[in-house]
Amino acid sequence: MDEAAVKEEHYASSTSENHKTTCWGCGLQLVLETYSPVFKCGWCGAITDQCKTLRKPDSVCFSWWRRVRDRLFVTILIFFMLFVISAGVWGVYPVVFAISKSFGIVHCLLTIFLSIITISTFCLASFSSAGAPANIPWGSYPVVGKDGLENYTFCVYCSKPKPPRAHHCRSCRMCVLDMDHHCPFIGNCVGSANHRYFITFLIAVVVGCTYVFLMTLYAGFHVWPPLQYGNLTLSGSSTASAISVLKEIVAAVASSALLLSARGLVLIYLAFASLSVEIGIAVLLWQQLYWIYEGNTYINQITSQNTPRREAGCHNLLRFFGCPHSIFRVFLGSGNSGKSQDRSSTKLL
């Protein structure tokens, strides 16, 4: 009799240790064996993270400052691109047309093409939506079906479901699908809807800066004043003699630079500006292409969330740039592409 009472008491105590909670996705009551701040609903598949509910929304001043910062950067970048284009035309093309009229026409067409591509892709990346998640029903059991919110989490800022591989941007104040990062220079997030425009813009900037750098060097060579050398004779093979000759050359270049016209000074600025911008954007472009090759995004890499990741490979690059499926079969094989698509659809907790 005592053993039965002990078993009954043990059973009652074990059931009392269960924790009851409500799923935000379907509204069903869940019974957890042990308390856990993160759990997944067995019906709809929604993930509840009770720790995130403690975060407070951003203040009005913080959001206002970020919007002002983004608009300022976008304005500065637009004026800088227009300045480089107009100053390059003013500084380079008189020299180009002086050499040959057909040569100048070809470079005019090339400049127009690069300018249109750069500015249009910048506007598309900056002023188009980065990729807002679709509105789906949630919060009620009859509405939400089985696995209807698989691996969805709840965004405490937007107060609505957030799909996998989506993140909330505090600057844009919205959730973004496949968010890579928020770029203040375009005043927008880089997500699933405008990521291709952003990469195309980076490629156009690298190609355009290379073209500007080469053309400014070419034009600067023609407009540079003649150098006035002093004594450049080498007395033997001593190091002191070589240093003195180098000093003469530097002095001749410096003295001739003082005689440069306004066009020559603009060409020098464009050469250094285009080279520095090209190096910085090329590093960013390489990083972006590397994450695309890995089937990942920058923000997913630096966070510790268990988000689904695609298999690394060139098929991610082909899929990103919208290549036809026939190219997948020719260059990668149908087996690899099918395997990567299956791996991308794998759902992880």
C-alpha cells in the first residue's frame, strides 16, 4: 500500500514539472517536459524564442538618425558619380579627340554605356525593395495547417512571422528575405530582391574605375608639362650617385607639377580617386561573390542561428545570376544541381 502511494506521488510530481505554454504560430497549448526558452511547435513548426521577447524596439531618435545618415550617403554618392563622369569627360576627351575623331567617338559610346549601367544599377539597388516576406496566416489553429510555419520565428519588431534566412533590419524597420547586410551607401538593405542589382553595381564600379584610371593616365601623359632635368650623369655605380639621380627626377616632376593646368590637376585627382575606389570595391565584390559561392549571406555567417545553408559550389553563382537550367546540366551535371537544390530545401532547427 505504501509503495502504491509512493508511485502515485512520484507520478503526480513528474506531471507537475511539465511546463505549459502557447505557440504563437497556431495558438495551440504546448506541454514541455522541461523549461526551455527556445522550442518548436509539433504542429505548425514555428520556433518560439522567449528571450527575444525581452528586447525593446528602437527609439524614434535612433531610427531618425539612421534614415538621415542613409539619405546623406546616397546623396553624396550620386553627386560623386556625376562629378567623376563630368570631370572625366571634361579632362580626358579633348585629348582623345585631338588624337583621332573616331577614337574619341568610340570612347564616348563606351563612357555612356558604363555610366548608364552604373547609375541604373545603383538606383535599382537603392530604391527598390530588398525583399519583404509575404504575409501568411498565423495565430489560429484552424487557419494554420500542418507544418504551415516550419522554422518560422516571431519578429518582435514587426509583430508578425519571420521566415527562415530572413532578418529584421533596424534601419529599414522591416524583415528582409536572405538579408546580406544593410548598406548605408545605397540607403537600403541588400536582400533577395536587390542583391543581383547590388552585385552588378559593384562590377560596373570596378570596370568603370579601371577605365577612368587608364584614361586619366593616358590623358595626363599628354598634358603633363615637359620635365626639366638637371645633371643626370652617373659617376660610377655607387648608391649615392643613384640616389642623386633619383632626387633630380623627383625634383623635375615636382617642378613640372607646379605648371599643371586645371585639367591636369583634375586628371591627377581622378586617377588617385578611381584607383582607391576600385581597390575598396574590388575587395567588397570578392567578399560578396565568395558568400554567394558558399550559398550563404554575410549576416548568416556572423550570427549563430541555425539557418538552412546551401551546398557550396559554382551552381550557387549560376543560380544567383539567373542562368538557365541547361547551363547547370552542361557545366555542373544534373546530379550536382539536383543535390544542391535538395540540400537548400533542408529544414534545420
